[in-house]
Amino acid sequence: MKPSAMCLVLAAAISSSTWAESLPLGLDLYRPTPENNPLTPEKVRLGQRLFREKQLSRDGSIARVDCHQPKRAFTDGRAKAVGVYDRQGPRSVPTLINRAWGETFFWDGRIETLEEQVVQPILAESEMDLTLEEAVARLRSKRRYRKSFEVVFGREPNAEDLARALAAYVRTITAGDSPYDRYLFGDREALTYQQLAGLKLFRGKANCTFCHTGPILSDEGFHNTGVAWRDGQFLDQGRASVTQDDADRGKFKTPTLREVARTAPYMHDGSLQTLEDVIDFYSDGGRPNQYLDGNVRKLNLSDDEKRQLTAFLAALSGDIQVGK
């Protein structure tokens, strides 16, 4: 057995002592989990409860689940995020599916771990607008939370364990076992003729796999496709707001395409309403600007080719699992 394969086997064996992996077809066999935050059923259940807890918002009106709705593949169906007091955020809500494999988080990649990411919506003024001190105080005032934190962590609620519980739950939100996965794993009838034609375009003429690759169908990279370029300027600096590098202006994180048919509207600003709009946008070559990614170019897709690509993207919807 090769060393890399042996490492995966050992990692899975170690993980199974506290958590039985049950991942959908098409994903990596091993779910990345930090050593200081192993998955346990009790911790995941606590994280799920916190994910649904409205008291973690300033006015008690919203919970994380309101912005990341399971029926919408953990998005909210809006162009821009909406928080307490109907405050609108600057960008759309990205999906949380398969974030266990994420390398950075948010559209600009400003956060590097899930444990950091999960508390940011609580802190953000345009989202839940609560300090961690206030959030912890509210949890400590509830007997059920004091008891749950004691069972899971052996101590009363605190900010670090709040983050660990939420991150543990998010790591269990997975999606796979789509017609596309079943086709790759040998079911030659899983895709229709039109979807197969769309897959050929996806891998070939349309060059979608340059960014949308691997089990989660994202390179976890950042690309300028011109979405933020309007009237001779960038309405959102994107990745450059983090790196302070002009070359990163207008770059945004590649979103996963899994469950993409359920996550409209699209792009970081929700400016494209349908999959057909997205395909038209790329067929036309994006929106040219001096930092446009070199792989974005006019495709001149025919109407039939656009329909085929749309059909294939629908085949990326499958089984969403939560808490497993």
C-alpha cells in the first residue's frame, strides 16, 4: 500500500473511534477534521441546536439557519444577505455544503478555518450583530445550554467551544450521490443524452473544469470573471480587499457547483438570476477588464449547447446529508 493511501486508512480508523463516517458517493473518503475539534454525535447535535438558535442575534429574530436554509442547499434565495433589522449585507450567502473540504472561507477568502468562520455572522453588524461576550452570556443563562456544554466539553459555555460546536455541525453538511456521481461510478444510464452532451461541453469547449474541479467541484481558488466590473470600475474589490494586491482586484472564490440548481441567484452579488443567465454570461466572455482571468473568453455557445450545459448542471444535485 502506498504511504498516502495508508495515511488515509489510518486517519479513517482514528476518526471512527468517535465518529462513523457516512459520506455521499462522489466525495473524498476522509472528511478533514482538526485534531483539536474531533467530531462526536453530541457535539454535532449541540452545533445544530446553536445553528438554529435565534438568541445568538441582537434582536432574537434570526438564526444561522435562516440564512443557510436546508431546502435551498444552505443558501437563502436572496441576491444579498439580510440580517437583523432588515440590514442588507454586501454579498450573497454562499452555500455551506461540503465546507469540511474548504481551504478558505467567504467570497474573498479572508478566513482560513471553519472555527473562525462560524462566529463571523454572529459578530457582523449586517447579520446577527452580537458580540461573543453577549452570545456566551445568553447561552450561560439557559440551563439546557449549560448542561449540553458540560456534557460535550466538560465546562460551561465559552466562545471557543461555541465555535467548535458550530464548526463540527457545519462539517457534517455534505452533498453528493448525484446522477453525475453515479455515472462516474459506473452507472451508464444515470445521465440523459442531453446531460452527457453537457458533460462533454463542461470538460471541453466550455472549459468549466478549469475552476470547477475535484470532488467538491471547486478549485478553492480566486478568479476575476468580470462580475464586479461595472461602468469602468470595480464595485467590489474581492480578494484584493484581503491581499491588498491590485492583481487580485475583482477576484472571488470559486463556488462549488454541487446542488447549483438549488442555489439561485448566482455570483457573489446575486446579479444573475438563473443558470441560463450564468451560461449566457460566460458564453459572452464574462465582463472584460484589465484583470480578467485569462481562461475567461468568448465561448459562442449555440442555443442547443446552452441547454445541454443547463441540463448537466441539474445533474449535479443529489443527496444532501446533515449531521452524519
